[in-house]
Amino acid sequence: MIHAVLIFNTHGKPRLSKFFTPLPPLVQQSLISQIFSLISDRPAGVCNFLDAPDLVFPTPGSTIVEKGKRKEGDDTRVIYRHYATLYFVFVVDGAESELGILDLIQVFVESLDRSFENVCELDLIFHFDEVHHVLSEIIQGGLVLETNINEISACVQAASRNRKASAASSNPLIPSVLAVPGARGGSRGGSADGARRWLASIGV
């Protein structure tokens, strides 16, 4: 299972945090700090995955154990890739393949590249909703849903088109709403009636 997907920059500022294992916000913040401290000091040539027994991700139905009291079978791993100023980090359990997760990170990054045309840190800040959408096309509930980049990009583009079409159709400031059938263009009464219809259309 994938416990969490994180993106943060080289200064430790989170740009994406998605936890598939329910945890209190304070615990999430603590884990993000611990994970950044684990990988930020690692040399560039070392392995991209590491065991992290001190990171506690409870299984469904269990409670959070105290730090330092490791449960039997607890094999949490941190797998990451470093791109320019960003760390892409997946926290997984022992059921996931480390090399498979490294490939999944590459799929995620390439899918973001297609959505933003050479993704950068500012894209993650100003378009965080689309970043979450791309991630949701790849992972659902901690399980891998799709790895085909073409399918992921097609779904994201289709959703973007539908979102724009929905926004255009629901825009209350449409000339046809303000227009009054049969009224003259310069009529004060028609203008007032059009304004009243617009207010009524938005529920005022």
C-alpha cells in the first residue's frame, strides 16, 4: 500500500501532501519534517529508497503506537526522486516494489509535464487542484490505478474541458439572462427588469 505522496522543495516547503492513511494533521506535519530530514542530507549517488522504521503509519483498525515502539512486520519505506529543486516522495509498505514505485514517480512527473508543459514549482503552487487531479488518476486509496501516461493525460484533458464548459454554462453574467424579450435596447424599464431577472437567477 502507498501511505503518502509528498512533494517538497529543497528548503523543506511542502508543495503537495496526500496521505492515504488517515492521520491527524499534527502527525502529518511531523512525518513530513521527519521525511525531509531523512532524505535532504543524502548524497546524490546513493540509493533512492530507504527503510524508515521510525515513521509510524497505522494499518486500518489499529491505533498509532508511540515513537520507538516498532510493531512486528512494520516495514515502512521511503522512495524518492530528486528533480531540480523538488523532491517527489512516496511512502509505502513492504507490499510495494521499490523499483516499481520509482517508475511510478516517473509516470507522475511525466503526466505533470504533459499537463503543464514542463512542470515547475510555481505550477504546483498555483494549480494545486490540477496536480491533485493528476495524482487521483494514478492512485486511489493507496493503490495504483493507472500507469499509462496517455490514458492519464486524456482523462485530465477531458476533465479540464468539462470543467470549462460547466463554468461557461453556469456563468450568471450571460447577456441572454440580462436580455428581455420584446424590450427595446434603450428602454429603462427593460434594463431594470433585466437586472431583476439576473438577481433572481443567482438567488438574491
